[in-house]
Amino acid sequence: MATSFTKIPIIDLSQADDNSTRPEVLKSLRDALIEVGFLYVSNHGVSTTVVDNLVNALPTLFKLEDAVKSTVALENSPHFLGYSGVGSENTGGKVDRREQFEFATELGATWRPGVPLYERLRGPNQWPRKHPELRAVIEDYIKELTSLGERFLDLVAEALSLSVGTFQPFLSDQHRLKLVHYPASPVGDSTVSQQGVGPHKDSSGWWTFLLQASPPEVKGLQVLNKAGDWVNVPVVPGTFVVNIGQAFEVVTNGVCKATTHRVLSGPHERYSVPFFQGVRRDLTKAEAVETLKAHFDGLNISTESEEGHAIDSAFLKGKYNTWGESQLRTKVRSHRENGKKFYSEVYDQYINDDA
């Protein structure tokens, strides 16, 4: 594989079930993990019916009346689950042109005074009224992706010469799903930003499993290679785009890097569905850094572009000791209305803390 990749590799997971092809699949996966940080998975075993049901539901969901969307606004939720409109988030100091619904594994709220505040992130979804069919579609999809993620982690462990099950103890009891709509951008209008999402590394999960839910002619996703060039990630029907999150980079001692990526808006509206595999909220820095350090110490750490290197891990570089508190800080800073409403005791601290 080239030192600075120019395309994203495709891993056929069905070949891992055949002893004659499994070694080559593991080698290709290892190369993708260490050299790219992004890959497609094909023949992944996720029900096509479940995927199709979700894709078909997206236009209905985003065409809901504003009044209905407001009833499930993210600002209503201490768990940061619900709807947020275009322009409600920014990346790198610039506004992102997207609207989204955020869901998670359906769990009850268990936080109470005396329990770490970050445990309040765990909790139930907000479901749009008058459309009960959407809940079943979304819950079926979360169930399928949860299973795929666990199976994939065991293959990753084997590719990195670790025992099956090595990465499972790092997982949370709750995974998160975003349903994202990027409106079309006017062609040739320089006053309208083309930033769907600005350059970033995924900081909210262990691994991300992305369904590009628009036809192949609809482009937008790009990945930054080590030379600092943006590489297109076109839609490949029947696949998921899979990429490393920052927590996994920390646990692998920087050997498997979270790769910087962005989304550019274009002349067509675009739908995208990232599933973020959750990280255990009580994971400490020491546990994350030390658990597998001896295994990864002997492996070469690949370089990355200057722009990619500048995006540090808030968990590793910040002053907070647990993954949960690092995540809470990030969410409060991104969704300040929620922070003021539900986390007033730490709001000023997090907003003014740039470390």
C-alpha cells in the first residue's frame, strides 16, 4: 500500500469466513488500520431490508413539519438526543450546513445525585409523534449495526495479532446514531458556505460505521491523506464506510490513527447515517493508554499530515480523567443551550476551559 493513500480500500468480510482467504483479508485489514484509518466493508451481513427501510424513511423524517421537529429538539434532552437544525453546530469555527436527528440504544435514565455527572449522558431517545413506524425502523438498524460492530472488532483484534474479545471491554452500553441531511448548495454562489461538516476526527466513539444513503452521483465525503491531499470517498452501494475514532487511536498507542475527514455540500441534497460505537464512560486515561501499550510499543507509528496532526484528542490532551467527562465537556461546548439548561454546575467551567 502506498505511503500516502489515494483511495479507500474495500474489505470483503465474507472472505474472512473462508480459511483459504482469511489470511489475505486480515493482512488487507491490518494495512488499512495502520496506513489509512478508513475502509469500506462489503458483504457485511447486515440485513438489506433493515438498511432499505431506514434509507426509505429518511425523506419522510426530514420533511416533518417544523412544529413536529421542535417537539423532539435536542435542547429538550440532557442526553443530547433529538433534532438539531441547519447551522446549529460548527466545526473549526465555521458553521456546518446540515440538519440531523440523533438517536441511541434505547436505555432508561439512571443518573442520580452522587453518581458522576457524565452518567447523565445515558438515557432514552425522543421519538417523533404520529410516526410510530419510524421507531421500529431505527431500533432495528441500531441492533444490526451493534452486532456488526462487535463482529468487526474481533476481526480487527486478530488483524492486529491480539486475542478475539480484546476490544469488547472498552465498549459502552449505549451506541449513538445520527441521521443527517445536507441540503443542496446553490451552484456558483460564493456567499454560501460549502462546509457540510468541517475537517475533524471522530471524537464520540470507538469506531464509526457510515451508511452513505444517497445515490452514487451524490458526492461530499473526503478523507485527508498523509500528504495533506483530500481523497474522495465515493458511494459504493452495499457497503459501509468504516473509520477509527480517537479513543481507538489512544488505546492502540497511536498505531491506528483516527483520520481527518470532512463533508462538502454540493448541488444535490445528501443523506448520511453514521453509527458511533460507544466507549465505556468510566474509561480512564491510564486504562486507555496502558492496557495494550506493551503490545503496540514495538510497532511503527505512521505519520499524518500537518492539518491532521493539529486535531488533538480532547480525551488524551485535556485535563479530565475519564472518557465520560471528556465527552460531556465536548457536548456542552457544542450544544450550549443544553449545557445551560441541564449542566449549569459545570457549564462555565467547560465553556471557558480550552485545555
